[in-house]
Amino acid sequence: MRDWRIGLRRARIFFLMPSLFEPCGLNQMYSQRYGTIPVVHGVGGLKDSVEPWNGRKRTGDRVCV
């Protein structure tokens, strides 16, 4: 059962997580592990675990909406 979930995470380009409240948020961490770009709101655990994209320095791994 685990194999198809890993394959699904690897096949995505973006992971959209439009939460208004998120105390932890493991799904964006799983997505980052398999190279998927998280698109999240900057709240709670999402803000803590995903670094915002900085176009000038070309660092970060999130698009904050």
C-alpha cells in the first residue's frame, strides 16, 4: 500500500495546501522529501517547516499565497 503513495508524491510538480490553520503539517514535509514544490499559506507549522522563496538569492522552497 505504501508504494503507490510514494509514487504519487514523486509524480507531482506542486503540492497545494491552502490551510488557514495548520498546527503541524506533515504532508508538505513528505512532498519536499520527494522533490515536490509546496504551495502553502504562511501559517503555523507550514510557516515553520517551509522556507519562503527568495528570487534574488534563489533560495527557499515554498510559494506563499
